Amino acid sequence: MARIYRFSDFRLDPATRELLRGDTSVAVPPRAFDCIVYLLEQRERAVGRDELIAAVWGKADISDGMLGQTVLSARRALEDTGKEQLFIRTVFRFGYHWVATVELVEEAVADAVAPSAVVAPPVGVAARTTPPVLVATPARSRRRQWLLLIAAAAIALALLALPALPWLRRDAIVAPAPSASHGAIALVLPVVVAAGNGHDWIRLGLMDLIAARLRTAGLAVVPSDDVVALIRRTAQGDTNNAQLARASGATLIIDAQAEAIDGRWRLSLRAARDSGPALLGVGESADVLAAARSAADDLARKLGYAPAPDRDANGEPEPLANLLAQIEAAILTDRLDAARALIASATPAQREQPELRLRLAQIDYQAGDLAAAAGGFTAVASAVSAEQDAVVHARALTNLGVVAAVRADNAQAGKYFDEAIALLRSQRAPDALGKALNARGNVAASEDRYDAALQDYAEARAAFESAGSPLALAVLDSNLGALDMHRLRYADAAPVFERAVQRFAIFGMHAAELNALTALAEIKLALLDAGAALAFEPRLRELIAQVSDPTRQRGGELTRVQVLAANGRLQSASSAVQRVLDAATSAGDRAAVARGHALAADIAMASGNARQAAEHAEAALQRYDASDDARERARAFVVRIEASLAVAATAAANDAVVELGRLAAADGDAATRLYADLAAIESTAATAPSADTDRNFAHVLAEADALRIPLDLREVARVYVDWLIRQGELARAGAVAERVAGWTTTDYDSALLQLRVHHALGDAELWRSALTRAQALAGERAIPAELQTAPPRPAAATSSVR
């Protein structure tokens, strides 16, 4: 069922992100829509500014001005005003409160849902980032939000490609001279400013200018976005220059200082190298930008590179250069209101320049106004042809592709990306090329065109490595890991997510790291390595406390519960899942409530309380919908069926079998079909076995083999072996159990299965070893008493002993 909200004469559907007034669709910027949804869903209380910022943007460093603009857009969409406040009331010195009467309507989800490549960022995900990785169609296995949007959690990485600055014209690039410094990667630190007030922009604005100037000379330079993310860690006192170098892969750390002396500016750049003395670049001018260019060129020469010539004959900065540097500094720190005000201060002629128009479009996109952003990017692409400036034109096209993808227009997005990539391949703009390739790969992945996606990701990786962008590589790893999981290649996905986790941790991207670590923990559980997943539990707790988005916190906590339960820590898991269920129920978080009940059912089954397990499983199944993970949902059905059989509720078990069968037929997901077949056979074997039972078990075992997920194979083997033992087919039971023998030292249920077989076979030595393994993994789980008693010797073995 879908949640539909009605208030006044409006109708709001969070799932389709649609607001209707009567029968008329109302255009709402994505951020404003997210703001409305969050306030509406928290309507029982006032929401603080910090909480609303965290929920809508997924980070804390958003200005009150930007929040105010977003609330204003939300009120305009509702035809509300700050004076009347019929829907959203301002709570003085605190935040906002939804005050209109709301009717919650549950409506059936349509059978056919049009697939889309990407969706608008939901509450808690920054709009500035890479488009979501994948959106599964009804015929594919669904994944939770960490899989769909993991790239979007890397807040510091903007997919939107900035235009070439006046000092970064590609027609001015010259080939560098051979030098021992070639192959180096430089990281330019923010500029230390020794001047009075009014020069705050210099810190980041000149940092980006110097980096761009060195890049035009042929030196690989870490992107400014990455540097800003790393510097945030430095400000927390846990990173030094050596760590910055290791984190970014830089071999040159460049310190910069700007001093105003007697009306002139002096820029000093000091490049610290791995070996040899530091190199110094100096520039002086009455204009701070000219001084910075001069210093960067001086340093480039000493490193063995040929600086790019100035754009005009006199070497003076263009009129826009100073303003652009200030705007760039504001954008780098997400001060979008300040960036917009700077653009507004430009002259009418300056505002027509492509550089300013492209920045304004980027700001509109970050603010969630897709229509304005698309208009701005289109205007730039029209005004600056590929012949005039291929890089600027291509960046505008890439941004248009992103907007089209967010609007679920894959075909148009692909055309934009194709044209941009074709242009960028002939230019020296690896970061822009990598971002365009990454975006096109995401679209291909969402359409199950795996070969095309992998090819784009591989080329994007080479581009990002060439650009020296470790944060972009972390996002790319997340995309690749998500793609591997979508293809059910969990073992391939694990090391990719491990790299992403390490890189996100270095950059202090807590939300992105939590997403990736959550995925990695669940992969380890699916690979039947519970101990490896448990090793992540302390870091999961830390990250859950560090992120501000309540939805993301609940998702992380539920994965932590899953890890604890898989390691037999049932009491801790039970207490934690109840806390999450209480919080999720209060917040109206349907997905978390469904998953929480499913985990509570698993815990109850492991604790020997089948009746409670059946109740929790039923509660989960009542709340699951088509957007949830298909395997998780199917396994909840299996728990419901097994718990019902355990308490002799045969009718309830049969009903669940039928319902799961219908779901498998409609869904088409391989995991759902597997568990539907398993449930049907298990139910039949328990109540009315037939001559076909064995053949059916063999068939579902082959299905599990084809999926290549150890968790699925173990579940089938567990049920099949129990049935074979009851039939007295001990040799065959041993052969099936051997399928999971490789996980008996890391997975309790696999160890318990092996213990059952050796006990039935009566091999005391093998039974004793199996019992030791099971006991080591059991935790608070009780091994059945009959399996802890030494088995009797088989009759044949007894007669042979003299």
C-alpha cells in the first residue's frame, strides 16, 4: 500500500513525488518537496532547524538562508505565505511545525511501475551529488536505500562539472617539458591570508585558482572539493600534512600564503616533496589574482612544467576573475545564498558570461530547482558551442544529462552524456570526463546493461586516477559495488566496498561511510562470515552516532542488530531492535518497521520462541511493499511458515506458502522464486510428503547453486538435510551438508547442520569436532539437547569391533 496525504485541497504522494491541487499538478523544487514531506510526517511536533537541515540535505553545514529559501519555495507551492502560515508555521528561535489538518489515505500500488534510472534525491541526500546508483524495477531484486543512493551520500563530490575558469582555458594548455616531477600529484592547501577583513574569499578562491593554474601547466592536482573535505578533518585536529598526502595520493603538498604589503600582494607557494628540498614559487602584483597566477607559474617552472600563457596580452586578470574566485569559494563551502548574492552583484553584461551563467545553474541545481538549472545549462550549451570551447560545452551537456536522469528520462540523459564524453575525450579534462562516464555508467547499470556500465566505470576510474581525485574514486567504488550486488556477485562487491569505506573514512564522509559499511556488513552476512561482520560493529555504532539523518541512523542500527543476531548476541539484538521499532513507529518509517519486525522474528526463532517469531514475521509482511529488498521479504515469509509449522498452525503456514507463491509469480525475482519453491516443498514435506518431494528438493538446491549466494545455499541445505535425515538417507544428507562445509567455522547454522549429520551418522569423533565448532559460534543460542548427547554407534560399526 502507498501512503497518500490529503490536506486542504491538496493531495501529496511521497512515492511518486507528486503534489496535486485538485486535478492540477503543482511544480515543487525537490528540496522544497522533501521539506514538505518531512514536516508533514513529523506533524505531531515542531522540527528544529538543525534536524530539518539534516533530514533534507543530509549534512549540517547548510546556512539558515538556504533553509529559509527552501521553506519559502515550499510555502509558495502550497500558496501559503510567511504571514498566514496555514501549512508551515515558523516556531520562533527553533524551527518549523506543520499545522494543517492531514488525512492519511492508503492506496493500492499499481501493478505496473515504470522503471527509471535515477530518482530525485530523497530526504537526507544532498542534491549536489552523483545521481543514485540503481533503481530496481519490479522484476529485479530490490535493495535498500544504501544501494540505491550510495553515491549520493558523498556530499563533497559534485557531479555537476564546473566551467573552465578564465585562468583554465584549454586553448592555452601547452605540453610540459620532461621533468623528474612528472607523474607527481599535487595538493594545494587553502591560502593563509595576512590581510584585513573582506578577503575571506581568498582562502578557498585562490586555492582553486592556483590548483587550476598548475593543472593547465600539466601537473595533476587533487580537486578542490576533495581538499575541502580533507581539510574539514584537519580542522578537527586528527589529520596532518603527511596524512593528507597518504589520503589523497599526493606527492606534493603546496602551502600558500598571501600578504598585502604597501598596496601590493605577495603570494608565496611552498611545495614540500617526498625527497629533496622544498621548492618556492613567488608572485607579486597590485592584483591578488595576478600575484597568484605569477606564483603558480613560478612554481610550475621550478617543477619542470611550462606554464600556460595568460589569456590577454597584458597578463591582467579578466574583469570577472575576482568575482568568480569569490563565487567559487562560496560554492566550495556550500554557501549557496552567498554565491547567489555575489552573482547578483555582477553587472548585467557580466551575468551574461557563460562562467556566471553556468555557476548560477549549478546553484539552482544544488538548491533543488531543476527547472531553473536545466534552463541555465541549456542556455550555456547554446551560447558556447563545442567549436568555441569544447570543455565548457561538454560540462553543460553533462549537467543537462544529470537533470534528465533525475527526471527519469534515461534516453535523453544518454544522448547528453554521449555527446559530452565524445567531446571530452579529445580534451585534457580528466575530472570532467570521469564524471560524465560515471553518470552514464549509472544509467546503464539501472537498465541492466552491465557490460556498458562496467566499461564506463573502468574508463571513469582511469580518468579520476589521472585527475588525482580519491573522493571521486570512492564514489565510483560504491557504484561498482552496488552494481556487483545487483548482479548477485556479493564476493566481487566486498573488496570494492572495502576500498570505498576506507576512502570515505579518510575524508570524514560519515553518511557515505555508513552506507558503504552497512552494505559491506550485510555482504559478509550473506557470505556466511558473521565474525567478519561483527568486526564492523564498533565502527557502525560510531557512525550511527555521527550522522544526523534519523532514517539513516535507523537503517544503520538495524544492520547492527542483524550482525549481533548472526553472532548469537540475542539479548543485545533484541533490546536494540525494540528501540528501533519504537522510534520507527513514532516516526512513521514504514520500511524500518517492516525490517525491524523481520529481524525480531529471526531473533525470536533463534531464541526458541516460535509463536513470537510468527507474530513478528506477520507484522513485517503486513508492512513490506514492492520497494523493499526481495530476498529479505521472501525470507520473512519462510520464517512465518516455519514458525507456524513449529506451533502446529498448519493453516497459517499454508496461507503464507500460497501468498509467497503469488508474490514470486508477480515479482519475477530469482531470490523470491527460490524461497517460494523452498517454502512450498518444506510445507509439503512436513505435512504430506510425496514421491516428488526429493526431486523438488534437488531442483531448489540447483536454484540456490545458480544464485551463488552462500546464505541461500545454506537455507536450502538446512531444510533438505533435515528431511533426508528423517527419511534415513544419511549418506545423501552428508553429501548435501558438504555443500556448506566450508562455512562451518564462520557460520553457526552451517556448523549446526554439520553437527546434525555427524550425530545421525553416529561418528563420535566427527560429532565431537562438529559440536566444538557449533559451541564456539552459538553465543546465546541453545544447541538442541539431543545433539549434545553422544550418538550411538551404527549397527554395522558395532558388529565390526572385536
